Amino acid sequence: MRVLAILLLLANVTGFVSNSNFVGRPVQVANVDTSSSLQMISHRKGFKKLGKPADQRKALLRALTTEVIRHGRIKTTLVRARAVRKHVDHMIQLGKRGDLHARRQAMAWMYDKDLVHSLFEAAPDRYADREGGYTRVLRTVARQGDNAKMAIIELV
């Protein structure tokens, strides 16, 4: 490699050697944060598919919603936590509304009938002063086996 560089210098080839007689316009390079990954904007994409067919995705979101409301806090992947946040907030909104139609909608989504009853008893008092944002997603360390981004989703 050194021999090639010396031969290029001797032959006065400017392919790899910088030339001080640059005629073009100088290019200004802005400070770019190289530690972040490239993020594309997802226009016209309704929701994350989570790598599953529609029936499995719906079952996963229903199960995660039920468990977040039951335990108050669960640990899952970051993408799943962000996806289930919408459904948990909707169930709490239904619980705050408290009418029969809201109760039937919550029963159709959640797996535990007794949990729906307890949600409809506790939600109006607990979230009376809050108009939205009933959940919080906290990022944690990556999972050991596959380095997946993990998060904790909890009720506020």
C-alpha cells in the first residue's frame, strides 16, 4: 500500500492526493450528530405493524392493554409500548365516561370482565383532573439477547 502511495506521488496523480489549486466553490458542512440513527418520516402509515399479521397484532395489543391496566406497569419493547399507549388511554377514557355503551366497548377490547368493572369504578376519581396522557413510557436498557430497545409503560 505504501509503495502504491509513493508511486502515485511520483507520478503526480491527484486522485488520492489533495490538490491546493481547487477552483470550485467551497462546501460548508454543518455540525451533524453522527451518534443518532437515520430516521425517516412515515407519511401515510397508520400504525406500527409490529411484525405480525392483523389478528396476532390485535391479540397482542389487547393482552398488553389488559396487563397494563391490571398491573399498572409492564416491561415490553419500546415499539410495543408506544403502540399500546393509545389503547390504554382509550380504555381509561371509556372508564371516565362511564356509560353503558363505553362499558360494552371496554368489555369488547379487554380480556378480563372484573378488571373492566374495577376500571370503571376507579378511573373517574383517579383521572378526574386529567384530560389525556394517562400513560408514561420510560426507556430502559436494551434486552440482553437481541439488543432490542426496551421500555416500561406505566399508568400515571
